Amino acid sequence: MAKSSNTLVNPNARDAMDRFKMEAASQVGVNLKNGYNGDLTSREAGSIGGQMVRKMIEAYENGLK
């Protein structure tokens, strides 16, 4: 059986990732709720993912300084 691509290396990180996702959604003005969010538009979901990537890149760049 193939391993899911969204499986976290550290299972304890799930809560931190959920908080990070909620923070990113709040920053871009998307009302994200706990649990199922299948009613989001592609634009809304993409804006959350994009914000998360921007924050991760920012954190990485700050770590290099």
C-alpha cells in the first residue's frame, strides 16, 4: 500500500500544522473551520497554501541570517 503524501514525519506535528494553517487562513481572510472544509473555493484554498509557503520561506531565510 502506498504511503499518503500528506503523512507527517513526526505525527506530533499535526497540531502545530493545524494551528499554522488556521493562522495562515486568518491572515488572508479565509474563514477556515476545524474538520471538513470542502466548501472552500480553489482560490481560497490556494491563498491559504500560498501564505503558508511564504511564511515557511520567510522563516528559513531568517534562519540563514
